[in-house]
Amino acid sequence: MGYYIYASLLDGKPNLKIVDADSQKTCMQWHCEKLGQDNSEEQHEIQRLFRQLLLLSCKQNLSNSL
């Protein structure tokens, strides 16, 4: 299983899109909503990104073990 990873900045805010290489379906899409505000909000956004990446990784591991 492979992925295409698209990373960009939109109005100075990071965006990430991960697409399954075989099916061309979007597996994960993230954009930073709270950049430039207080530190706790930025930290929450980074935690949200890593949570989504972890879930995608777990999903891949489960599908590989079947």
C-alpha cells in the first residue's frame, strides 16, 4: 500500500492531504485552523494532526495483517 502526500501552505497555514496510491481515495486531510493564536491552540492543532496520522497508521497495519 502506497500513498501520495500533498503538503502546502494556504494563507500561511499548513495543509496536508494523504491519498491512497491505488484507489486514489483521500485517506486523511488536515489543515491548521488555529495558527498564529496562543501557544496552547497551536499545540492542540499539532496533537490533532498526529492523532490523525496515528489512526491512519493503525488502519494500514490492520489491513496488512488481514
